[in-house]
Amino acid sequence: MAGSRDGAIRRIEAYFDDGGFLADLQRRVAIPTTSQEADSMPALRAYLADEMTPTLAHLGYACEVIDNPQPQYGPFLIARRNEDPAAPTVLTYGHGDVIRGQDEQWRAGLSPWTIVVEGERIYGRGTADNKGQHSINIAALEAVLAERGRLGFNSTILIETGEETGSPGLAAFCAQHRDKLKADALLGSDGPRLDPKRPAIFGGTRGTMNFTMALDLRAGGHHSGNWGGLLANPGLIMAHAIACVADARGQIKVPEWRPRTLTNSVRAALAGLTIDGGPDGPRIDTEWGEEALTPAERVFGWNSFEVLAFRTGNPDKPVNAIPPSAIAHCQLRFVVGTDPKDILPALRRHLDRHGFGQVAVAPSREVIMNATRLDPDNPWAKWAVASIQRTTGHKPDVIPNLGGSLPNEVFADILGMPTVWVPHSYAACSQHAPNEHLLAPVAREALRLMTGLFWDLGEQGRPQPG
């Protein structure tokens, strides 16, 4: 049974047009895999054992649900279909967990656990992040199998259930199961396109470090009329400490946080890229961020410092008192070339130099997602670009690394493989908010281009340099 590339793509189009995709997605969305909730373990295990294992076993995959090395967190699924030891092996990744449902905050007529289609929007928790995305990839594999009778390559699928809590245990798990996960490359899907109308690929991610800046001066508040001008105000001190980290337009002032890896090749890859969150996305503040950079360079080639929350006194019920303390919850998104082990020590040195030695600095999370980047000239990246262009007629956006963070260092560094990500969502999908949705035109196009990618890999074999 030979079949054809066009035949496989027709199969996947019918799967979407006849409602098969929505039916599969509804079953998966209905499982409340909220890894941030303490009682989520039964749902996380059910998603892997009762939903994904039968789906993949039907396609000839040998499936194992394996406990997390950190037993308080959700398990992993490894599914393997080995056709030929001489053929290339591709690892496909997804995560089955989602953030909290936030049920009461969804718009009237919508629910996080039920698919609702309105116009081009497919609403439901996990439709964009990440159930919809890995469902697209698995369906594309099935279309190739149905048309050709085989994939033409070896396929390993890894689904975790803790990405929304920082992927605890993933690094240790992959190190323990290195032989089962060995592959020529990772081909995964997560995150957004730059523009919902254009496919994209990215080869890595920015890293992320969350931390607090805290100042505790005294035991309690004191009347501002009696003590104003006599007692130091921690809110004011903290505001100035933050201002020494970044200036009035958000430009980073900590020397070690300013990257030296925005090379000419990275600039060339980012040249001409535009960021469009769609009609409901925010408008870019052109006067914000590193002044000498383009918007694409700021988010994909540079570091960004964010103040996520800042508290002093009682914001909900202010009183006429000088507050005793202040705390700022902060984050650094960082690119390759920034030493993650030196992020907080560098901040400590910088604050000390500027007279803010009393401001304490501490990490907020144990898990740090490190930065990774794939050269756009890598053969796997160039192969993916050519395949997507063959399917869609247009060259996709090529991004050396995503602006957000994923556990990509596990695949790039621990497993040691090139990583190519093909995102199937867009920036305004509300993935961590009420009313999360997937765009139907993007999903349909993604099914087509992933089917083309898997078909071409089975037909052409390993991408070769040049």
C-alpha cells in the first residue's frame, strides 16, 4: 500500500471537516487534568491510561504509563512504534495537564470542560495548551499510517502531566529512560504562532527565573502623621530598587542580564518578522523595551525583566500608616548566553552597588527552565521549512527560539537532539485565562502541514546538511 502525500492530506482534511477532530478533542478536554490542584492525580493518570494509551495502541504503539521520579507529581506516557532500526526516529512531545479551570470566570455559555464552537473559535480548557496541539500531531501520524500503511520512520511519543507546574521530574525521568527516548530529533508542538495566518517553527525557548525582592523594616505600621518623614517607607525604597534594575521604558540595567548572543545570524532570522496577536490581542507598545532593537529582537533575541506583582501596606483597604514591609514578585525571561546560575547573584551585586543591600533576593520556584536555541541553518530546521512550504505554498516564520519557556533543555541538553517546534496556537488564545480557545482555521491547516511533515520524513529519511 503506497498511497500518496495528497491522499494523506485529503484524509486529514476529512477528519477535521467531518467532526472527528472535535470528537477526539472533546473527550480529552472533558478530563479535568488540572495539575495545579492537589487532588488532580486520578485525572492525570486517567488521561494517559484511559484516553491516550488506547488511542496510540490502536496505531500500533507500545505504551507505558510510568510514575514520576517525584511521586507527588503526575506520571508520564512513553509510546513507541519501531518500524526499522535503520530509519530515523522522531520524538514527539506534548503535555496532558492544564491550568485551573477558572470555571466561574468563563463567559456565559462557555465551560472549561466542554467544547463550544463559535465561528472560528473552539473553546475549552486545553484546546490551545496543549491537548489540541498534541491531538493534531497524533491525528497526522494516523493519517500517514492509514494512507501509506506504515510511517516510514520510527516514532516515540512522550506525554507528561506536569508542565503547568514547571515539569517537575521531567529531567530525571528523561535521564533514567534515555534509551527509550533516544531519537534523531524532537518534533513537538506548543506555544503560539507569531501571526495566526502564518505557520511558524521555532528551535528553542527563552529560559525563565522567578524570584522575589523583599524588604522588611519593622514589626508593624505606624501613623503617617506622627511618623511621616522619620521612618523609611519600604514601598518607596522598593520602587527605587526596581528602578535600578530596569529604566522607565523597561531596559535592563543589570550588566550580566544584557545578552551578548544577539548575533548577525539570529538578527537575520528575525528580520522582517511581525508579531500579531489577532484582533483581540494587545497592541505592541512601540516605546517599550530595548530601544535599539526591533519588536521581534526584543522578545526572541533579548532578556526581559517583569514585575508580576508588588505589594506594600494593604492595597485593598489602605490606611494612613507607613507600611512595615514591601515585596515584589519578579521574573527574568532570558536567552541563550545568560548564565542561569548567576542571575540572582548578579542581581545581588547590582543592588548592593546601588545602595539596596537591605533588599533581600530569593528564588520563587525550585524549577528553572533554561534557555535553548537551534540554529536556523540546522538540517532539521531547513527540512521542516521546506515541507511546510510544500504543503501551504508559503514559507513559515522561522524563529531561533520562542519568547516563552518550555522544558526544551531536557531534549536539547539531556537527550542531546535538535529540537523543532511547530506551534498550532496564537498569542491571543487565552491559554492561561478564561475562554481559552483554538482557532479552527489554524487547527485545520496544522493538521495538513503536520501530515505533510510526517509523510516527507517517511519518504525522504533523515535530513542531510545542505
